[in-house]
Amino acid sequence: MLKHSYQKTLNLPRTKFPNRSNITNTINKLIPQSSSKLYQEQYQEILSLSSNQNKNNIRDKIFILHDGPPYANGDLHFGHALNKVLKDIINRFQLTCKQKYIWYKPGWDCHGLPIELKALSKLNRDDLSPLKIRKLAKEHALKQVKIQSKQFEKLGILTNWEDRYLTLNPVYELNQLEIFKKMVFNGLIKRQKKPVYWGTVTETALAEGELEYNDNHISIAAYVKFPISDDNRVFPANSKLLIWTSTPWTLFSNRAICFNENFEYCLLSKKKDKKEYLIVEKDLFDRGSIPEVNAAEYETVEVFKGSDKLGRVTYTNPLYDADNCHITFPVLHGAHVTKTAGTGLVHTAPGHGQDDYLLGLKNNLEIYSPVDHKGNYILDENWPSKHIFKNSKVNSTFNVLDPTTTDTILKYLSENNHLLKAHKYMHSYPYDWRSKKPVIIRSTPQWFADLSDIKPLALQSLSTVNFYPARGKTRLSSFIKSRNEWCISRQRSWGVPIPFFYNKSDPDEILMNLETVDHVIEVIRAKGIDSWFVEQDDISEWLPDKYKHLGATYAKAKDTIDVWFDSGSSWTELQQKNIIKNDGMDVIADVYLEGSDQHRGWFQSSLLTKIGSTLKPIAPYKQIITHGFTLDENGIKMSKSIGNIIAPIEIIKGSEGKKLPPLGVDGLRLLVASSNFSTDISVGPTIMKHIAEGLKKIRLSFKFMLGNLNNFDAAHDLLPIEELRGLDKYVLKGTDELMRECKEYYEGYNFSKILTSIQFHLNNELSAFYFNIIKDSLYSDKSNCLKRLQIQSTLYYIFDVYRAILGPIIPIMIQEAYNYSPFNTTIVDKAICDGKSPFTRPWPVFPEINVDYKLEMEILNEFNKLYARFIKLEENNTTVTKTVQTKVNIYISSISNTRFDLDELKDLLQVADISVICSLPSVINENSMSELSSGEKNHIVLEIVKSFDKECPRCWKHNVEEGHELCERCEDVIDAKKP
């Protein structure tokens, strides 16, 4: 009872800072205060600077992280949160530590197939006009932008969500068409019939960036015999060229067979039956690399060099009707032919492959592709199509469980003795990343951006770009090096049109030049982009004066621009002339940050549109940062089909069904920062529980500091560091080192190391050490005594450091703590501490802290070891359980060499009292004594003894002398409180 009677006399911590976050308060008050309101305030300062200065001089004061547009379809998943939070951490670090203004404009990618499919699902098949599709698609996109924007707002992102760019905005679309026009002017845009990746489900051409490779794809491969022509005088009758192909469906398009003129080939026949001869590459046969053609059954009739004979013969396609066997094709040299696999003879279909296409152009072969946009065969009368291949579809060749078309082809070949063998073949094959179905390669008239001349400029521009992680540079460079052209046309209604015209009577005759493109842009500027899709018998208004007489002859084309060209044009958003004075072409973002898949996507398309339109080796970014993909706790990639996706709101609020604890907004952000984001990131209940524990530790530490800074008036009470005690300086020196270390980690984007350092410092240097030591003085000393003010000043400095370091990562908690802190209520330095946001206050700068605390820490470490031995003594087992029940005798060889403060040392050891004896004991009792050496001339022996003084009922130290109720210090405090 006596203890409780003095409780009201203690300086116990008092603060309204709550023990846990409140989601309602977070969303309604703290996020606006720390994010949207803060962004707008500093953005207005940018505008003010722009109006008062030469705009060219303010670029160095602004940090631009250009937002890669997420697709405006569907709810957000954790991958979206990962991306946005990483960007926000970087922005906030630049705002606080670097004192930069932040220009961060969020964007959305709004065109493309998924949204168009949503629109098509709402229309009847008989009512699919482009204008109706576009109207519904736009409505859907805008609705999704609104939904996603609201979801993003809950992540505490420093931006203005109303000031955003959308690829469907009229100004954005016009800027994109201006880029297209510049590329036309630079001679980079051309139309040609060429093999392209084609999605038969999505019914459109695909760029390389829209492909995903399935390493376990199964095709039906075949060894096929092509008969050498009857007029052949080089080989015996019934000689056949044996080829191997993994795409039997392309045999209809065969226009040549390639050999390598430097290889040796052999003419083979069966040992028991010499009615048929096969030609293959000699080494492959000798190694036994061709199944069903082996030395046990076949013998070599003749060996010859490819250049001697093969180029002199022709052959027929075994899929032709017998009546058309007079149609023959050449055997050509091809440098791409190898002898590592296959037969050394390569089936060549110029309409279905890049190498084949180039060889076809060189040898004037037909670029033939009898497959329509849905993957159906469109065969003429030369083929057995009327009955055998009627309604055949290419797609079925990719489903090993239903290989109907392939089976039909192979059955036909087998019945006519043209099939040697068919087998299943597993290999890597491209899939459409939207439909998740295999693509085909088919030849169609498409628009291309010629990259051959601008690749060197693009690669040169990357020499000045920094990459994190560094491997990103090699990855992006390799993608660019491997591309010669970019198929930019798509057969869709929802997108930006390619402004060209075609002759109604001859669709292959087109009209497009710089003059027509410029005129189209001006009409769209006046009438809107939807007007292009209005059906018109006379299009004179769309043509310049010199072409208006062709208004009834030509029609507007239907192709739209690849959505990667859409998003790749977003660097034009940097052309805000009210901020930076120039034409925008040379405005470079400080950072692009996206997933690692964007090396083949947005990073690349942004670079190519910039270089292609300016012809300058200047990339649109100074730095590229990439993050990995999100995985569940089992290391499995998150996927809707698997059902392991976690939405950001499930992390914030928790999910009973998925056993996810609620982390709040800061918890989600801490989860992101704690990961090594340059690799794939795992998320699940176990990981989230650890994050929750770490977040709780930080919150309780803030509560401890704020509670003990209650009524601390920094304007009058804050002491400079040089007036603090040695212990305080020692702790602040370590805190300053922590801050410097974390600054380096921020600059290197090692956010997880920041949290590791914070956690170690908080647990070991603060909670288990300094906080534990100072409680006695904070609670029991006079509220305004020098020692207590020194400690409070130290807490003030520590709080400010933690505010700086953790502000970019957990801004909600920092804002909330700041609202209850002395920083928000007092003015210390009008220039930096005037009640403004904790995120505009710079990182603290400490003077050089000169403190030698080595001896004190050595005494503490030795004391802890000694105390552990001391309490094990049987006689003290039940009487001594705390250090405050003991006293310490310090035996010292020379008092002149002592440099520690006894009062401070008493706090450090947390004992009832300390006595200094200027002589060394003659005998060392190992159970209660410990000898240490500090310096060459000074020897110290510590001795722990039980204190036989009474316990002070106010501070609980055993140091009350006989005849007193309280210890001397507590008596002084109580007397001072008396009226």
C-alpha cells in the first residue's frame, strides 16, 4: 500500500498517442494529412517557384519518378501495392532527406484487348460497331480507374490522385499521334506483309513484349518425306528429302527446303527394300541422331557434299493433290541450317517464320500463309481441302489431348507414304500473355517501326542510365539488340487509330504520308478521336486539299496502335510547360520503377518511342529500378487461377478465411520494405505475423518516447548535445551512426537493411539498454531537474532521427506520432521546426559527438557477467532478484585515473549505490568480484554486495537509511512538491 501512495508523485509517461492504429482515423485523417494534402502543398511551391524563376533553373530542385501505368481493369492485387509503395518510399526519402520537391503523376493504361472484351460481352453479335465498342470500353476503363484510384488512396501514397494521366485522354492521344508523326517523318514507319506473332483467341498481332514462354509446351513433331521431282537427273527415282518439323500445320505453306552447302549428306536405302531413297545429313546419320533411320536398317548408297548436288534439284509438297504434283519448289542453301538436331534439311515456310521469311525475300519465294485471323485454314483448290481439311483449325495442333488437325495431316501423309515418324515433343513455345494460349506465326499486312537505325542510339543512351539491380542493363540491352522492328498495328477498335487510308477496290493500295498524318491529327484535335471510327462513304474532310478528290475512292483504315506504343508515349507527360521551360523532349525522369518484366515492355517501348521521335541518344529516364513478382508463402507465384492472390485490403484489414492478421496501412508498407524487392517476394500469414510484431515494437517505442516528452517544451527545455551527459552522448552517437547508415541504404535502395538496422538498434541500443536505464530518472527525479532534461533532450533527438528514417516507410505512424510530439507544438528553430509536416522537416544534422564511453561500457559488461554469477549463490537465491537490491564497490588502483561519473554509473548499472575504494583487494572472490583492466596504469575490481538498506517505496531502490521512509532523492522531490 505504501508503494501505491507515492504513485501520483511519479512523473509517469502520459500521451494520447494510441497503442494501436485505427483504420477509420488512418483513412479519414492521417492519410490526407501525410499524403494528398502534403503533396498539394509542396506542389504549389513548385508552381510558385516556376512563376518566379527561370524554369530551366528549377529542374535540380524537383525529383521526378515517372509512374508506369497499371492496366485499368480489375481490382488491385499485392503486386500493385508493392509497386506503388516502393515508389512512394523513394519519393518521400527525396522529399525529406534530399529536400527535393516531388513531381509524381499517377497514370493508367486504358486501351487494349481485355477492356475491349468487356465491352464486347455487353453487345449483341449483330451490333458490333466500333463506336459502340469504344463507348462501352471507355466507360469501363474510367470506372476501373476510379475504383483502382480509391484503392490506391488507402496505401498512403504521396500524390494527387485527381491529377493523373490516362492513355484515353484526348491530349495524351494527340501527343501519341505526334510521336507517330515524327517517326513517319524520320522514315521509321512502314507497312509490309510479314510473319508476325498472332493470337488466334484474341485475333490480333502481338509484339514480343506480349509473349510468355511455356517451357513445357508439347507439340506433335514429325519426320516427313518430300519427293524429289520426277525430272530429277541427280538422284535415283523415288528419292526423298527427309525433314523434321515441330509445326506440321505449316507444311501447307512450304516453299523451299534448306540445306547447308558446307555439310556432307548421304543417300540412304533400306537394306531389305531398295524401293525408296532418303537424303539426310551424314554426321546425324552416323551418330544415330535420327530415329527410325539407323545403320541397322539403312545403308549408305552415296555420300556427297551439299553444294555438289542438292542445289540442282527440286521437289514437290506431299500435301498437294496428285493432279498438282507438277508444282515444284527449290532446295536452297541456308546458313541457319545446323547439324545439332533434326535431319540437316529444314522445311521452309516464309509465311510462318522469321528466318524463313528473310530467306524467302532473298530468293523471291512466295510469302504464303493460308491461315485466317481465327486460325482457320483458307486453302485453295490445289489442296485436298474440300473433304479432308474442311473446317480445320490451326489451334487444335497445340492441344496434345485433342490433336485433330495434326492427326489429319499426319494420317494423310502416312497413307501416301510420306510420313516416317511422329512423336510428342516438349519445348519452349510462346503464349499470348492475355489469353494464356499458344500463338501462331502467320503472314499478314502490318505496320512496323523499323528499329535497325535507331538501335545504336538506344543502346548509346543506356550508357548514362543507372540500373538497380545492375543486371537490368544487360537484360534491357539484350532485348533491344535482338529487335530489328516492332509490329505496332493491332486489329482492334479500342485504341488510337493508325492514320492511314486504303483503296476500297484494292485494299493493298494505301495512302499515308507526313502530310496526310498531320491533317488527320488536326481533324482529330477538332472533332475528337471517335470521329475517325464513324463510317463515311466520302472521307474528303480527312484528306489534305491535294487528295480531297479521292474522298470517295479511299476509306479510313481500322487498325489501331499497339498498347505498348500507348504506354511508351507517357514520357510526353513530362512536358508540363508551366513547370519546366522547354519542349519536353529532353525532360528526363529521375526514376522509372516497375517489375522486371518491363525490360521487354514499358522500359523498352518508352525508350524506343523517345529515340524514334527525337533521333537523339537520350533515354527518358536517368535510372531504372526493378522489382520481382509476388509469391505466396510456399513460393508459388500469385495467380487468380490458383486462388492464392492477396489483395492489399486483406493485408490492411486482415482476412479470417486466409488467416491473415490485420497489419494496417503501415504494416503493408513495412511488409514491402522488409523484402529484398529485387527478387520475388513471398507473402503469407507467418511473414505477416512477424511484420505485425515489428510494427508493434516501433509503435510502443514511440509511445514510450512521447509519454516521457509530455510537457517538454523544446523551445525552452531542449539542451544542445554538448550539454548532455556522457551516457546520452554515447547513445546519440550510435543513433547518428544509424542515421548515416540508413541514409546510405536508402540511396542504394536497400530498404530491408534499413529495417534490419532499425530493429537491432531499437531492441539492443534503446529498449534493452537506454530506455531501461533512464526510466528511474524519468519517473522519480524532479520533473525539471537538469538530469531529467538531459534525458528528455536525448529522447527528443532520438525521436527526430526515427521520424526521419522511418518516415518514408511508415508515414501514417510517423504522422500520428508527430501530431502528439513536441515538434508539432513548439518552435525551436523557425526555419525548420514550425509545426509543419514531419515530411518537409529535413533529416537532423548532429555536430560531431566526442564521447569516450569505453570504460563505462567495459564496467557494465563485466558487471553483467558478475551479477549473473552472484545471483546463483544459494544464500542469495531468494533475496536478490534485481540489481536495485545490490550495491557495487569499485576498487581502483589510482583515483587520479578515474574519469567516470558515479551518479551516471549508478544509473548505468541500475544498482542501489556505488562506493569507490582507492585500493585493490588482497583476495579476489570470484563469486562476487571481477577484475578488469582499462588502460596501462589503472586496475579496477568490481564487487557486488547485497544492500541491507530498506527499499524506497517510491523508486524501489534499496537505499533508504535507517530512520527514513524514502531515499534521499525521493525525499527531496516530495519536499519540493509541498506547498
